[in-house]
Amino acid sequence: MFVFQVEADCKEDPEGLALRLAGKGAVSAALKVAESAGLSIDLRRELQGRQLVKLLTADPLNGGGPAEASRFLSSLRDTDDALPVAMGAMQLLPNLRSKQLLVIKHYLAYFYLVQLCKFL
């Protein structure tokens, strides 16, 4: 029954389904819905930013950390998405503890500079 409801939601309101999934912490599932339904680039980037934050704030022993976040950014289909995704993620980070925030913001700033250098 649950699977049929998700399928119906995906056909009727894929954006709503993606946002509900992301709101419950299932960001990777929300991304799959957004990509398969061809939702707007802005929504996909927002969800990718949430996934990046989730990876950056997760313990490296549990599949998170800067290395996994870097792999995620490198795996984006469109390389032009990496910079806006990283910048969006920075805006989602203010709730972190100051030391953790500092490390993550330095990582994102470094990534931002690397992306800018590609255009020079």
C-alpha cells in the first residue's frame, strides 16, 4: 500500500514529495525523485546543497566528512552545479558549532576557489 501511495505522489506532485522526503531527512531519495521527475534546477540544487551539508556534518566513519562531500560534488552531472550547490550549502550551515562550522566553511571556500580557477 505504501509503495503505491509514493508512486501516486510522485506522479501527482513530485515536487511536494521531494520536499517532504527532504524534510524527513531522506535527502538522497528526494534527489532521486527530483532528478527522475525533471524538476527545476533550483530545487535540485537546493536538495544537492542539503545532501552536501548532510555529508559534511556526518562522521567520516559513517560515510560522511569532507572527502565524501568532495566525491559528491565531483559526481554532479553538470559541473556548473558544483559552485551554486557549495554556496547554497554554506547558507545552511550557521546552526553548527563554531569549530565544526569553521572547518566546513574553510573546506567550502577552498572548493569555491578551485571552481573559480577553472574559469580563468
